[in-house]
Amino acid sequence: MILLLMAVVSPVTFAQFDGYNWKGGVQFNYLYPTTELTSDKFSFLGRGFINKELNKYLELELGFGFGRYLMTDELTGYPNVDRVESTIIPIDLRLKYTPFHDKNVNPYVYAGFGLLRYYVTWGSSSYNPEGENTPGPFAGAFENGWTGFPTAGIGSEFRIANGVFLDLTAGYSYYLSDMVNNVKWGDLQDGAINAGLGLTFTGPADADDDLDGLMTSYEETIGTDPLNPDTDGDGLKDGEEVKKYNTNPLAADSDNDGLNDGEEVLKYKTNPVNPDTDGDGLKDGEEVQKYNTDPLNPDTDGDGLNDGSEVSIHKTNPLKSDTDGDGLSDGDEVNKYKTNPLKADTDGGSVNDGIEVGRGTNPLDASDDVEKKKEMQVGEVLILEGINFETNSSSITSESEEILMKSLEYINAHPDESYEISGHTDSRGTRAKNMKLSEDRATSVMNWLISHGVSSSRLKAIGYGPDNPIAPNDTPENMYKNRRIEFKRVK
């Protein structure tokens, strides 16, 4: 019957039924005496109790009762006896086990031990046990005393209002005395089967069973799972999300930036309620997972352009401050010089933007890329800026050929002149290595000119290594200036 009622009353909504700390209530029990006499009369027990929650599954209950224990005596043969009645006053202590919790139903089993005070009255309409034939409904008290009793049973509480529960219970108490009914016959001790109905009242009922920092009642209100400390599985406890970070404990990624809240707080230190922590125009998840930029720094490469504008507007590399390798940062190209940060030589005049800015020519005007002279004087030196070689090699890059072509035009226009082609390096590496490298590079330029028709008798290649710097070797820009090819008119 109890299981059927549980199925009818209880909706399928799981939440805590515990956390009350203390509760109390009253029960009315129908008793069915188990004795030598006939149990055909109505017996009852009223019981009051207080209950202390020990933990999530165990409760300790102290009960006090008062009842009547009535039977018909068809065994002893006393004449005109129509009933035997005992007044019972039990005091019991029960340990209750609640195997699972639902917010509307709380089934339990219990076991315990108690003390019973009993008073036996032999009732008759005309019989007096003293031998006097006097009328009266109760003829006198025969037996009274104390006895112990173990008790066990099952039951369930059903929520009917906030803090009020209907209690159904059934159990058995086995009295350790055979004289509760004033009859001792054989080995059968007295006892009673009970079936009861009661009301239970709780005090303030709340708990934090999953230890997430939120009480059960509040979790029920906001929809989180009171049995799971991290409802959305993002690595943060529900209480931390609500009280500390203001994130949504029902959504793993509160700001929808591609990173779950736990990763943002614990790993990346980003703001879990702001999809773009550094305000650079890229979501934190894009920065971490797609572009490998720093979600806490709007300008990861420090070039003067924020990561979002590099990705979406300028198409430059947000991890490289000089995307085109021309010696100018992307930010300077965009904001200061208006050059193209994706093209090393914006004006296409054969000299890259960094060299032009360094020497004072206009990187947006191709006409000033190669200095034009009508005639070089003997001993005059011309620096061929923009002649580049492969790293640690004397191989001329294809981009350098435009400058060499203009040099070739001048040489061909002055057939009576002869030139020394000198190579120079910065101070990095050993002097011997730099001397060799500078000579090889000067020779490569000479051979290029010879291959384009210049007489070898007009040209001489020499390497000076790091010996003739035109700037201190203290910055990348100055070292770039020192790595150069010079033409010197010797005749």
C-alpha cells in the first residue's frame, strides 16, 4: 500500500528531502496484539516524537506514547469476562535509514529499542475478581510493570505543504514480558503489530549536500542540481559561479566565447562573462584556439595594431610585428607611413619601405628608390641599398635584380669608368667568416654585371667584412645598414 501511494503521489523530480536538522510530529497507530488471547477488539497507540538528522541518510528519533491494548480472553476460562485491557506507555529510541531522497517522498526503514510501562485491567460487566458480585465496567488492576521491547518497521513521509508531511508507517514491537496482557501461556511473548498515520513538522529545512556553496532550496530555485557540485561540468562549483564569478551555473560557456568558464578562470585568466577580455575585436576562444594570440593583450606582437584589426582589416600576422619583413612594424606602416604592411616595397621602385624611411626617401614614390647621378666622380662611393642575399649566403635574391638593373644602366651609360664593388657585413660572427662572406657577395654582384655584358676589366670585387661600418652595430636597424654593397669609381 505504501509503495503504491508513493508511486501515485511522487512526481519524478529529484531534489533533497533532508537538511531539516530537527523535526517532530504525532502518530496515531492501530495495534494488533500478538498474544495468547484473541485480538478482536480495537487497540491503539498515540505517539509523539522528535527527530534529529545525523547525516544525509540517518536520523535518530525519540518517541513517547500512550495507548490501549485490548483482547478477549477465551483461554483462561474466567466466568463472564468479556475483555482484557492494558494501558501502555512506551518510550522508544529509533534509528531511521532513508535510502534515497525525493523532494516529495521520503521512504525509510527503522529499528530501535524502548521501555514499556503497562497497567493491566480485567474488564467485566458483573465479575469482580475479589469474589464480590458487584456491577462495574472495570473490576480492578491485576498486573503492572516495566519491560523492554525491540521494534522495527518501514514507512514513508509525503510532502503536503512546506514543512508539513504525512507519515505512513507499519512495524512490529516485541515485548520482553509475557504479562502485558496478564496471561502467561506457553512460550509466546506479548507484542503488537502497528499501522500508523501521522503528521511530521520540520524546522528550517536546508542543506548543502553537494558542498558547492549553495543551499538546496536555492539550487531548486535556480535549476541547478543539488546533488552535483558542478551542474554544467565547466570546472567551477555552482556556488563559485553564482557568488564569485557571476557566471551561469547552467551553461559551461557563459559568455559564448568558445572557452568554458573553468578554463577562463583557472587556465587563461580571462573574464568568463566577457567574450573579448582584452577588447581587441577577437573572442577569447578565437585567440586561444585559432590565432594563438594572447587574450589578455590586445596587441600580442606589440606592433601598434590590435589583434582584431590585424586579422580582420589589415590581414597581417598578429604574431609578427613586421609581417612583410621590410624593417617597419605593421603599425608604423599603417598609421605613420601609410605603406602596405603586406608588401615590403610598397611603391615597387626596388627599395623596400624600411630602407626608404631610413634614408629619407618616400616609400610611396618609386622614382626616388635608386639615386640617379649623371656622373660619379673618381673615388665617389654609391651604396646600393636594397641588395639582399639569402641568409648566410652570397646568393642574390630575385628582389635585388631591379636595383642591379638600374646600376647596369648607369655603368653602360659610362663605358670609360671602372668600379670597385665592395661587400660589407655587420659585426656578428667571426671576422674571418665575415671577410669571406663579404667578398663572396661582392663577387656575386660583379659576376651578375659581367653576365649582363659588363667587361670584367672594368670591375673589381673586394670584401671588407665588418671593418668599415657606417653605423654602430648596436641595433638591428644599424646592423642592417652595415650589411651593404658599395660601388666606388676608381677610374
